[in-house]
Amino acid sequence: MDCTAIIMTIGIIFTASFFSTVSGFGFALVAMPVLAMIMSVKAAVIFVLLLNLVLRAITMYRVRDGFDKATVILTTLGSIIGMVPGSWVLKVLPAAQLEVFLGAVLLAATVLMSLQCTLPIKNKTCGRLGAGILSGFFGASTSVSGPPLVLYFLNEKLSKDVMRANMIWFFGLSGFLTVLVNYFYGNVSGTVDWSLLLYTIPMMLLAIWLGEKFFYRLNQHLFRKLALTVVLIGALMLLWSGLQNL
């Protein structure tokens, strides 16, 4: 990899780490589109998964006293359940159709929530399990698992600290499981340039430090706007990718 590609990689990992530290999600959403232009898609996926594991390990420790254990367990269990039909749907339906469908749903939901439209939640246990199932389903079928869960937590009106801590732990656990599965399938070995990981980790640590400082300056309103903006960007990217491949 030439010097320009290395600098671009370091820059995008710094940016993705910063926004993911602030919001609790969105690392792959920010990093994947650019990295896929620098390296093969398979290498980019494994590279992002491994760096995400480093990011989550650090941030999970930092918010270890702030997350809701019952919520994280429920959503993670739901995610595992949702991965099964999601993987099957990916086999029988073109990925482009799934991307357009999810992009359109997320776009509509983001617009409605921006207009302060929310759904009443009568049973939070079922709601959180269902959000986890949707996250796992779309994660397995489109590789985008974050937005369904984010929109649910925003609808539930969790405080920014608890919401962020919950998402950090959820994506940390699900990321670990994903890396474990890919390791046993042999997708990790020989795929990643390990020296590139060493180049990017110092800037990731700097991004985490800056992201933590920025997060505590955000009020609840600005955090909500940031989360909705990241979901909106993800929805538009999914629509664009899906429509291009139809």
C-alpha cells in the first residue's frame, strides 16, 4: 500500500473513531465506504471488524458503570436471533433490494423522528428484544445493524449517557461474536495487513480521547440531532448503493 493510501486510511479511521466514540455507533458506517476504495471489500470488512474490536474494548471499559445490563443482554440476544433469518434472506433476495428497502424505511423513520413523532412503548422488554432482532436481521442481510437500534433507543427517550453506553456494549459484544465467526471461517488469516493496524491505532486512541471530551460537552438535544444525522447519512448511502446495483 502506497503512502497516500496509508494516510487516507489513518484519516478515515480517525474520523470514524471520533464519531463512533461520541455517538456510540457508526464506526463501520463512516469507515467502510472509503476503505472499500482503498483495499478489497473483504479486506476492508475484516480490517473494520478488528479495529472496531479495539475501539469497543477501550470504550466499553470507560462506560462499564453506565450501561443497562438487562437492555444490553436483551438486544444482544435479539440480534443473535435476527441473524438467522437475515442470513437466509440474503441468500434468496438480491442485496440491492434489501438495501433500498432498509434505506427507505430508515429515511422515513428519521424524518418522522426529526418532526418529534414517536411511537408509544407499552412493553419495553418486547420492544428492546424486537429492536435487537431487527438489528441482527439487517446486520446479517445488509451489514448495517446500527440504525434500527438507534432509532428505537431515541424513540424510548433514553438519556444520552445511558443510550451511548448501551450501544457501545451492544456493538462491542456483537462485534466480538462477528470476529469470532470470521476467525473460525478462516476469513481473518491472510486478509489483513497487520502493519497497517499498527499505523492506525495511535490515531484511533487520539480520536477516542477527543471524542470523549466532545461527548461531555453535548446536551441531550444536540446528541439526538447527531444520532439522527448519522442514521440519515446511513439511509441515503444504503439507498444510493441499492439503486446503483438494481
